[in-house]
Amino acid sequence: MRFLILLFFAAAPLAAQSRPEIDRIIFDGANEIGPDRLRGAIQSQETPWGVWKWLYQNVSENIGNPPQYHDPVLLESDLWSLRRFYEDQGFYSAKVDAAVQTVDGDVRITFHIAEGVRSTIDKITIRGIESLPNRVQQQIIDDALINTGDPFVYPNVAAEFRRLIGIFSNNGFVNVQTKAKTATPKDGGTKFDVLFDFDLGKEHRFGNVEVVQDTSSVEVIDPDIVTRHIDFQSGDVYSVLKKQESEKLLNRLGIFDATRIENAGVDSSDRVVLIPMRVTVRTRAYQELTPEIGFNDEDYAFNVLAGLGYSHRNFFGGARNFNTLLRFSVRSIQDARIYRLFSKDGLQDSSLVSKVELTTQITQPYFFSNKVSLTGSLSWILDKQKDYYLPIIRSKVGVTAQTALFTRLFVDWNLEWIDPTSVSTQQDTSIRNFERQFNSILTTTLQRDDRDDIFMPSYGTLHSITVEEAGFLPHAFGGLFGTRLPYAQYLKLILTGQWYWDPGAPRGALWAARVRVGAADRYGRSQAPIPITRTFFAGGSGSIRGWKARELGAVPKPSEGGNALLETSLEDRIALFQNAGEFLFMDLQKLSLVVFADAGNIWTDRKRMRISEVAVASGFGIRYVTVAGPIRLDFGMKMYDPVAPPNRRWVTSKRFFGETFSGGVIHLGIGHAF
């Protein structure tokens, strides 16, 4: 018996050794299609690095990755999958074979591929759409996903079919019958004729709209509030997209816990089908008192905060939102002597960076239409920086308009009173003239945002242009409200672009890039400098991460900002543990690694911008997704420091661990850096 037990344990390692691991997978002859896409089409995978196997076998299966063994049966399946994949991509004459080579006890699999000639689309015919309005027919042509001359890729043809069905369903035809959907080969399979033939059926329109309040609702809602904030009326052409957008509009009001819009039957006639609609809503409590203790990364720095807020979500009806917030935050909590804040000279303490804010705001969600909202607010702020403290009284009136599906327009008018006071030191190098100002500032922003998610985007873009003007009104009317306080006259322009894309790699990577450029110039006989509340700052968790917040600048004092800005960032966001489970208290699928590079700076004037003064930083960080968004922890290092001596600027001229790494900066925040 003892001999049998020993034989069993001895045979186990031999059984494992009889299954060699896959050291490498090579795709030979793959010219048109990259290896990353081909790896995604097969089940065999390269065995992971030794450290991942060790973690899997000795720590937790949820952390590491298991060894990948060669399986001849699976290899046959992979050959079939690759041949089918090439057919779907238009390579109908492709030949795929495989060779297995043993290397140091492991195997190396080489797929030999002869791609052949790729088939193209010779003709596209769409029938049955003659009764559609001209604008819809033009949309079908202009936004086509496939065109004659394109490679015949079956997934693209299927995507075009789904696009057509979507256009029909958003223009009143929801019961479309497909009479034909064919791709006919010709010229020996090198060309294809694509045919879509539809029977659109009867046109559908929205019928009567019924508002139903859920029995668990806390408050009673006026049905007119609901009907004013949906995107359709009785008699409008039926659209699935309008239903979805209407649910979003209702949810943005903030007074509902849940909303649902559904069809409530059919009322058919000879030519038109009316679809009655039922809108079901569940309201929240209108009034709420909310204490808050936590942290944020306002001004690109880690701030500990405490506050108390009150909100009324249906203030005098109409889903009008009223809220007021008192908040206190401290930034440099590790260095600050908090007890001195309440002493006689607390505001003179150069170690303290903090802010006290009291804001009251009211929002009218329906302003001429449900696509336009009006907001008014009044704020008192005391902003304490290391070198100065800044009392601010600000009143703001703003209009937000949804001008297109992905485009929004913001117009804000601010009246801003500021009274900056310097915290003087013996080494004070400030050239700013600290004086009281009363400014009228008009800001207009046009933004296009087609990202798939605001907090965790995986694809899409964000583009915005902001134009800001100050000083015209007081100059035209001889001051504001009879005051003789100085005011600034300036024009400011900010351009922002953000891009997100998936490189197609199987490791769950995502690339993100950002460029932000801005400049402000005084005009006329400006009585005062550009207010410090409207200057640019660099450094910090959402800027150039090798520097702390407001500590980077080609200016005498970075903490007082500059009038020209350049910021660029590139991130590689990598999902470390795909399809992993939980380890201790963490869901490992929510953990990711980020590698980043930032470059930029601020200058006193756009004419003084120099390439040699562009700072460069790089580093790495981790993200952990929570309900409130990803928690961000980054470590940034200076790669090029423009203020260092000329022979000490680049990272290559310094000791890495003794200077570059030890001089790195840790940033903590909520949400991605951009």
C-alpha cells in the first residue's frame, strides 16, 4: 500500500511534465491582419511569466495566471477557427497550417498562413426604402459602414445591416421584415455583390402618453413635469432613440429614483400605427440634509474635506433644484499646523493650504425647452494658499444647452469680487500686483463628447473650445453698479482634446491621450492684471504629475499662475486581472495598472512659450473601481526639469534612485486623471 501511494505522488509530476507548456505562438505569413487579432481568434495561449504562475500556484488562483499547456485537439480547433476568421475577413482562398516544435521541454507553435487575395465589395443594393423621407435616405448613404471597393469583411456587412435596422426603428418603422440579406460571390470569389431587401411595413407614431407614479414613491409628482421633459409628443414619428433619450432627460432631473418608458399597446389604422406610451416614475424625497466627510482632488491636489449640504429637488414645483453647501477643505494636511487656522494670524501661516466655501444655487431645468437649463448661484469663498489668501464673492448665471446628440453649449456670466492678500516672506519673489478687483466675466464653451462613459471611458473623444472675455461691460457702462474698483480687460482661449481607444491587444489595454492649450491676453487699457482666479496652473494629479499642484511653471511664482498653458498626457491603462475573482476584500477585476507620460508648463505670456521650457514627467499608478468612480494612486517622476541647471535637466544626468525616484511625487484622487 505504501508503495502504491509513493507511486501515485511520483506519477503526478510526470503527468504534468508529459503536457508541455506553450512557450511561444508565431503567425508566419500574416501580412494583412496583425498577430494580436489572430491571437484573439484562437484558444491556445502562450504560458505566462514564471512570477504569474508562481502566484497562481502558491498564493491565489485569483491573482496569478495558470500555465498554458499544448493540447493537440485544441490546436485542431484553432486551425478551424483561423480559417473561419480569415473567411470572415474576406480571404476565401487563405490556407492555414500549423507546426509544433519542441524547445527545452516546451513547445513553440507556428501557424503558417498563405493569405491569398482578399475579396472586395463590387456592388451594394438596398431595396424597399423608396418611401422613406429624403433626409433619411441621405443618412443611409452618408453614414454607410461599407462602400464599394472595400474589403469584404462579414462582420462589417452585419454591422451595416444592424445600422439600417436602427435607422428604420428611429424613423417610425419598427416592424421591418427582411426579404433578403445576401452576399453573392463572383469572379472566382474575389468580388461580392451585397443585397439588402426590406419590407418596411406601416409607419409607427407615438400615441397618447400616460404618466404612472410607482406606489413606492416618496413624493407626489405633477405629470406635467414628466411630459415637459420627454423628447416626444403624441403624433410624433416613433423613435427608439427618443425613448432612450427621454429616460436620460428624466433621470438628469434628480427627483426620480427610477424611470421607465414602455409601449402600452398598439392602435392600428390603414396607414399608421399609434403606440400609446406609459411613463412610470418613482420619486425621491424632495428635501435632503447631507453631511459630508471625505476627500477630493480639486485643483489637482489631495484635499480632506468636511461639509454640510441642503437640497430641495422640487423647489416651488417644476423640478426646480435648490441647494446650498458649506464646505471646509485642507490640502497640505501633512505639513499644516491646523490649530493655527483659528489663531489671530492663522491666515498668515505659509504652511496652510485650505478653502472655505458657502454656495447657494438654484437650477431651472426647463428654460424654453427641455434641452436648455438655467442656473444661478451666489458664493462666498476664502481660498488660502501658501503665499496668499483670497476672499472671493461670486455671483453666476449660466445657461446649458444640448445642441446636438453629443454636443453641449455652456454660457456663464460671472460677477466676481476678489481681494487677494500676500503672505509676505523674506524670499518673496512675487511680481503680481495684489489688489482688490471687481470683474465681469463672460465664458462660452462648446463641447462635443461622444465617450461611452464619463467616469470610465473606453473609447470615444472629447473636444472643447472655451472663449472667455472680461471687462467689456464695466468699460462700456463706466464700472459695475457704481463701483470704482479696478477691473481687468482680457480675452482667454482654451482648447482641449481627449482621445480613448483600444489597441486590440488581448491583455486588456486601453490608451488615453489629452492635449490642453490655453492663453489669456489683456486688451484695451486694462486697469488690473488678469485675476488670479482666472490664471493657469501646472503640476498636480491631473496635470504634469512629476510636480506637486501649483509648483511647476516658467514664471517667477508658479503658485500665482501664468497666462499661457500647454499640457499633454498619454496613458496606457492595463487590466491586470481579467476574469479574476476576489482576493481578501478586493475584487481583482476592478484593479488596473496605469503607465503615463506628461509634458507641459505655464508661462507669463504666450509669446514667451519655449520648447526648452516644456517639463516632462512619467510614472505609474493603480486604479481601483468603486461606486463613486475609480480611486487613483499615481507616482510621478521628473524626466526633464526645465528649471534645473542645464547639465542636470534630463533624467539621464541624475542618479535614478538617489535623485529621480526619491524626488518623485505621490498623487491620490478620485476618477481618472482625464
